[in-house]
Amino acid sequence: MKQSHIEKFNKVYADPACYYGSELRPEFTIFFNNRDLSGKYALDLGCGEGRYSLYLARNKCRVTAIDGSEAGVEKLKKTANDQGLDICGRNMDVEAFVFAENRYDIIVAATILDHLADNLRAMIAEKIQDALKPGGILYANVFTADDPGFLLHHGATDLPPNTVSDTAECMEHYFKRGELITLFPDLHIRHYYEGVEPDASHGRPHFHGWACLLAQKPNHF
Ligand SMILES: C[S@@+](CC[C@H](N)C(=O)[O-])C[C@H]1O[C@@H](n2cnc3c(N)ncnc32)[C@H](O)[C@@H]1O
């Protein structure tokens, strides 16, 4: 992760309020609400302030959460502590994380794959597939080339105000339509969504182009 991106995320997470809010993507909660998750092993990659980790820990998962931003991980640990939740938060780059094979029942990669450089993205995706237990679930979401940040990245100067996220400068790659699925060829797709939506959860109200994937490792692995 670039130092400038670490500094940007440290800065946004320094705000005592949760920068990204506590709301989770609907496809995630629709899938996991009302399931018994007790004792499941969960990994949250690029956890930030940890909204997905906190949900999983509240639902009695054993959560490991990693992020390159020290401020994000420290904030997550404090929130977990205040709420009496046990989360193993680690401040490190995903590149340095050792993924054990067939280890996790749930892996969350919420807007991190699009923050990874070209040489790292496919490698981490392969490690995610291997690290899931047979039957395990991946939830991944990314921003797509329909995101206003992509247009800005490509020199657009005529975007209406308040269309681009404050952290758009930290994006390494906007996904093409259908591209997210291609990173996980061994997984069975349980749900896939692409669309552009308004987002008032952080910074100035803006828009995002989303691709969201829920996928399962087949049991025969
Ligand atoms: C858009 S935020 C999403 C945070 C969280 N997943 C959420 O949905 O609230 C992206 C996060 O990925 C982290 N990140 C980006 N690249 C990373 C890397 N190579 N290793 C670890 N964390 C990284 C950033 O520090 C940031 O907290």
C-alpha cells in the first residue's frame, strides 16, 4: 500500500465518528442475517474501522481483521473493546498476510481489491480462494468503471460537484463490468450485483459504481 494512501486513510479514520458509518451492504446482511455464525472463522481484509468485523464478531464469529491503516485498526480495536467483542486486529499490508489454506468460513474483502496494484490483485484473489474452507463464503465488493471517480481519473473536468468520493485518490483500479467474477473462477456465485448508487455515508454526498459478489467455495474442494 502506498504511503500516501496510508496517510490519507489514517487522516479520515482520525475522526472520532465512523467515517464509513456502520451500515453494511444489503446483499451482505440479507445473506448473513438469521444464520447461525457462532464459532465461524472470519477474515476481514482491508477492514478499515471494522464495520463488517464488528457485525461478524457480534454474531459470534472468530474474527481476524487486517488493514494497512494503523488508525483504522486502532479504532476497530477500541470499538470492539468498548462493545465487549473479541477481534484480532492487525495493522499490516494484505501482501504480507500469510493466508492459511482452508482456514476461513467467511472472508470479507469490502472495497480493498480495487485498492490493490495490478500485480497484487490476482495473487490476493487466488489466496482468498485457497484460504476459504470448502463451503466457505466470500463477500467482495469493488468500485467499477461506472464510478464518477473513474471518470475523474481519466481526466474528466466537467463532473457535477459532489459526485466523487473523498478517497477516490487512493483507488488503484476500477473494475470493468463482470471483471470481479473472473478473479474467483473456483467459487460458485451465490449473488452478483452491479449498479451506480448515491452514497451519503461518508464525506460529501457522492456516487459509487458498485460490483458486489457473494460466492461460495464448493464442498468438494
Ligand atoms: C474504502 S476502505 C474500506 C474499509 C472497510 N472495508 C469498509 O468497508 O468499511 C479501504 C480500506 O482498505 C485498506 N487497504 C487498502 N490497501 C490495502 C493493503 N494493500 N493492505 C491492507 N489494507 C489496505 C485501506 O487502509 C482502507 O482502510
